[in-house]
Amino acid sequence: MVNQYLQVFKNASELKRSYEFFTNPKTSFQRIVKSSHEQTAKRVNNLPLILSVGDKLFSI
């Protein structure tokens, strides 16, 4: 199983740091994507039509 993670991370140290980051109680998915959502909203604010694809299997 570790080999699968090492395909994403360069080494075990990166894997450990990412685990520490995501298990930190100050970290949440909402806080991580907040900036991206805000920037997307600014970019599309003046567009006449916006098409969005959704996935019912995953929701915030």
C-alpha cells in the first residue's frame, strides 16, 4: 500500500508531511478550496451564462 502513495509523493517524508497537514484540526477541505472558489466566482461574475458540471457522488 505504501508503494501506491509513493507514486503520488516523492518519498516517505512527503507522505508523512501531507498526512500531518490533512490531520491537522485547523485544516479542512472548505478552507483549502475557499480561495479557489472565490477566484472562480470573481472570474465568472460578469459572464452571461455559466455551465457547471456536477457530481452527485461528492458534495461539499
